Amino acid sequence: MSSVLKAVYSHLDCLVDGIDAVKKAGLRDQTTVMSPLPRHEIEQMLYEGKPSPVRWFTMFGALFGGFSGPALASLSHLNWPMIIPGGKPLVSIPPFVIITFECTVLFGSIFTMLGLLLTCRLPATKLRPEMEDPRYSDDHFGLVVEGLSGDQAEKLKATLHQTGAIEVSAKEDGHA
């Protein structure tokens, strides 16, 4: 059975020390941090300059739009041809540049929004009880580490107390 460890900090510096201790224990991917305000220090400690995966959603959306826009216009034009004087081709590149650009921007932005929602795990329908604490929206910081074994939780609990946590509590996880 795994357990969940919740630590409450009153100072940002202590929270950063706690995040560093969790990283040194190799548990960064199992960590959630709650903060009353956005802080760059927290982001830098958790993500270490990794690029966001949202850029891949944007690229695939733009490629999809770049191919589907002219394909839709070309297939429509071939199925319901117009009479074009002067022997000009039915499907010509210059008129389709506009629809290509517009669909590239449209689908790139739609896929970017979907990627953002997916990577941020939104909408959050319900927070788990250990992540609900009114102090997190007032003046305290929270650090939740999930998926710990019994002895691992006890070691980390002692370490988080040493980093300046004002409260550290462990609870058995029913989701594992």
C-alpha cells in the first residue's frame, strides 16, 4: 500500500528546500506543489528548463491544418468544377495559399489550446482531500508527494520537517 505525504510551509525558501529534498530522493514526478501565488522559484525547481510538450500539439495541429485546408478546397473544386476560361487548371496553387495559411493558424491554435488543457490536467473536477487546504490560497505553500512506501514516507517526513515544514502528515493512499 502506498501513502501520500502532505507538507505545509509558511515560507517560500523552506518550500524550495523541501522540493530540493524531494528531488534528491528521486520523487519529483510524484510531487504536486500548491502556492497562493505564482513563483518562478517553484517552477524552476520542478521543471529544470524542460520545454513544454504543448509545442508538439501546436506543430501537429499546424501540419494537420496545412494539409487539410488545401485538400478540402481542392477536393471540393474537383467534385464541383467551375468553368474556368483560358485553359487554366482547376486546382491552382496561388488561390489555395490563403486557405492553407488560415487553416494552419486555425488548427495550430485549436491544438495548442487542447494541448494546454491536457498537460495542465484541466478541468480539475475534484481535488483530492490532501490537496484541499484553505491555507494554500491564503499565505502558505503545500507540497504533496504521492506513491511512497512505508519506510520511504517516514524518511521523507523527517527530511521535510528538517527543511522547515510547519506540518507534515502521512495518509494511506486509496488510489494505488
